Amino acid sequence: MAGRQRGVDKRRAILDAAAPIFGTLGYERASVDAIAAAAGVSKPTIYSYFGGKEQLFRESVADSAVEQNGDALHVLQTLDVSPARWQASLYEVGVQLVECQRSTCSMFLHRMIAAESARDPAVYRTVREKAGDPILDALTGRLAMLGNAGLLHVADPALAARQFFALINAQIPELTENGTRPVADEIVRRAVQAGVRTFLLAHGVPAPQPPAPAPVS
């Protein structure tokens, strides 16, 4: 047990050391020697855990994304699916999710993932599997609950979850010039709320119509 814990500690130390070095220098300029020195381990130890610099970079970016997504996962877990609150809660969650993505660290990470994925598509796949899929699964589960309760029409909850994320973010890249320009919170809020309204138009359950009046004899 102690040996396993030491292994976990070393792996954690390597990832903690790698993140700022990769973030500052990028993949090409960062060296395994520098990461080993910062982590207090030998270079062969890094290779034994990660196989090489490329896999270490993938795991490091995914680890950072998991950390950044912690707040978003918590937000999704607070989505109220009760009949009285679900719709208002969906608006609130949409705004909070976009706020989670607007931090300086989060925007920098997204840009780095986009840039490095062109060099190594496995970066995107690793991040999606470790950081993105849990977020998608959390929203999928909540939307499925709303569907089962008859509050939303979601034949495919996973697809509906993807559509929700796409709609709440639809205007954000343009408004923020892809995260490079500050925008007033109220403007972002209105953009997100417009996305939620569109989602509800697509997946909302029509209100029952009153029966037609009986014909006058």
C-alpha cells in the first residue's frame, strides 16, 4: 500500500511540475529534464510513468482541464430538476457554466488545447475523455431526468446536452473575440439566456391546450 501511495505521489508531483512549464514554454521548448528537476524525480522516472514527453504533455493538459472543470461539474450537480424550479435553474446553470469558462486560466488552456491538437490530435481526445466526458455525462443525466419527468422532450439526452453547451456558447467567441476581449457580465448573461431560450424552444414540452368548446346546438 505504501509503495502504491509513493507511486501516486510521484505521478502527482510530475504533473504538478509539468503544467506550469508546458504552460510557459509550450510543448516544443519544454524539456523533460526541466520537468524532472522541478518534480524532484529522475528523468527515467518520468519515462516509466508516462512513456515520453508527448504522453506527459497529453496527461498534463488533461489534468489541468479536469481541475478547471471542477467548478463546472459542481454547477451541473446543482441543477434543480424539480417541477417548480427546473426552468429557472437551467438558466442559472447556463450562465454559471459560461462563467467557469471565462477565467483567464481556462481561456489560456482552451487556446493551448486548440493549438496543440493540430500538432497531436491525441491531445484533444485525451482531454475530452478525462475532462470533457464527465461534464457531458453530468448534464446528460440531468436532462434525462427532466425528460423522464415529462418536463422536456429529449429523445437523445446526450445529443441534447451537446446542443445545450453549443447554444449557451454560441455568441461567446464573437463577443469576447475568442477570449481576448473583456465583455460586461450582463452582455454575456443575455447571450447565454438567448441560448437557453432556443434550447427550450427545441426541447420544451408544449403546454396542454384547453378542450375546444362544445358546438352550440
